[in-house]
Amino acid sequence: MTDSVSIADKADWLADKNLKRLLAALSEAGEEARIAGGAVRNALIGEPVADIDIATTNRPEETMRRARAAGFKAVPTGIEHGTITVVIAGKGYEVTTLRADVETDGRHAKVSFGRDWKADAERRDFSINALYAKADGTVVDLVGGIADIAARRLRFIGDAEKRIREDYLRILRFFRFFAWYGAGRPDADGLKACARLKEGLDRLSAERVWAELKKLLSAPDPSRALLWMRQAGVLSRVLPESEKWGIDAVHGLIAAERDLGWPAQPLLRLAAMVPPDAARMKAMAERLRFSSDEANRLQRWALTPAIEAKTTEGMLAKTLYLGDRQAVVDRLKLSLSAARARVATDDAALTEAGGYARLLAFAEKWEKPAFPVKSADMSALGLSPGPKFGALLKTLETEWVEKGFQPDRGALLERAAEILNKS
């Protein structure tokens, strides 16, 4: 244990008056409350802090009583596990009673409440997530987390296999946290345990698996974590679509994001790892319970034909009009990334990359033109709604697209009359 480290000068949020009031209310009459977990870790690393969680010796009912007595809203969001959400000025703080696991089944845990900070720390997954901070910023480290943060080492607390058997999601969390905070090689004991127990991933819900994968794929550079996941057999277990396709394209995509200022997009990174096969993408989206927006984006990407670097802007405009702009942009970004990655060893790749960069710039600023002929125009020609009505409208639109969106409404209506006269 060490009390010599403080986050007082790294965490402006410690000075928040509402947080201070809450910690004070929970620390009266022999009880204690401390900031716990990710907020302490990120403050030490210098990363932004999104959520502030609190651990306390108060039992859940007492936490609620004290929070309400201080004028705050208290919601029993997970009271059976000791968690109360205290809402202050629209911001939620999860306050959890110190716990010890009584029984685990690989997915859920039965807990007992206690007052032992060390027992509470030792039930957590990784040492860097088991740090506490007192109200004045003093960090309490009971499991060696500060040293692991300094070394950028991700380490299970205690026996790695035991930690994983308590909750198999910790296999994916191991690689996710390594992607965000680790350096060098992953901890050998943790990696071996993940490889040995990977079958336990089959017991997890699809939603939990995809949520972890998405967080991993959101890391600044997840490529090393993905490599070790593949080596351990974990990646093919949760993402069999990547097995024969590989993850090599991810490196080029990460480099392009860094060099060209693209935002990190988990779905685009996923697309770099899986084949553009619409049927397989549909099955994957269903298996992992993607949102409809996520499923549609991957499906449209897979259905969009590959685009050559020598494609003209006029040809690309037709593809954009008839297809899906996001899917075309995704295709172009992956093609540009792949071409850039080959520049050092392939003389033709530089020209190819230039072509894709030109097409991507065009696609990103392209605005879909409005087809100038409407249904009312067909009615004015004496057509009633029906198959012939729709077919003529479609023919006109197709010819308009093929001619580069140039014929105006008058020319298109003349063409419509011509087609009708011949029919």
C-alpha cells in the first residue's frame, strides 16, 4: 500500500463542490467514501475522466439515506449489488458499498457487503482499476496498481485464471484495457489464462461481447491487442469472420487515421478485419446484436463494389447517386489505407493512393443532385399511377444519371413524350 501519491493537482473535478459534499456526507460518523477505479487511473495517466464512481463503507440503504439528507436524488439502480446512483445537478455518481464475492458463475456474482478496503480491491479485475482516492486526492493503492500504471502493465489481481472464471468477460476486458493502457507484450500469466479459458466466452451474451469489442476498437491503436487476441485464439472465438481474412489491414488504417486526421471509427476498423461478404456481414450483425444503424452500415459497405483508383469523378458520382455515400466513403478509406501501406514496397502504390485520395475528397464533398422530374409530371403526360408510370420514371432517371445528371426537366419531359409515342 502507498499513500504517497496524490491526484490533487491532476484532477480538477476533485474541487467540485457537489462531489465534495457527497463524499463528506458519506464519510461522517465513522464511515468512509473514496473515488474508485477508472477516474483515479485516468487522472494518474493524464487521460480525460468521464465518470466518477465512489466506493463506501456505508450499506446501500444508508447511502440512500445520507444522499437524500444532503439534498441529492438517490436511485437504487443496482441495490442488490450495493450500487446507488446519486444524481446531482443532472450528473450521476455510482456509489457502491465495499464488497466481497460470495459466489460466481462466470457471468454473475453474489456479493456480501463489508468494510474491508483490501478485500474490495482484490475482487476487482486489474490492478490499475483497483485504486482509490480520498477526498483530498491521496491515492490508496492496495494491489500494486500505481507501479503497473507507471510500467504500462496490465495485470490481473491475484490468480488470472480465478479472476477469469469469476467473469469470462474479463478475457475481452484484458485485451481492451491492454489496447488503451498497455505497452510491450501483455502480461504472460494473463495471456495464457485467456488462451486456456477462451471457451468461456461462449457463455457471454452477444451484447456484452460486442460492447467490449467496440470499446477495444475505439482505442487509439488497437492493432497490438488484436494481434495478441489472434495469437491466443480469442479473436477467432468471438469474431470467426476475421479468421481467414486477417487483421493486417488494420495497421494501414490506423496509420491513415493518424496521418490524415480521420476520427477512429470502430465499425470501419471492423470492416478492415472481415470480408466484404453481405451474407456473412448480415449473420455477424445478427449474432453480435448490432444496432440497426451498425448492421446497415456494414451491409451496405459489403454490397458496394470495389472501386478502382483510376475511376473518374463522373463515374464515382454515378456510384454515389445509385448507392450509399457512407459505404462508398468506407470503401475508399480502406482502399486508400491499403495503398498507402504498400508505398514503401510497391512503386505503383503511390499513384494508386493518389487516385483514392482524389476520389475520397470528391465523395466527402459530393451532394446528391435532385432528379428534376416528379410524379406529377408523369400525370400531366396522361399517365395514371401503375407499372408503366413507374417504369417510365425509372427509365428517365437512369438515362439522366448515365448522362451525368445534365438533362434538365424540359429535356427529360421531351424524352418522356418520345418514349410514350413509341410505345
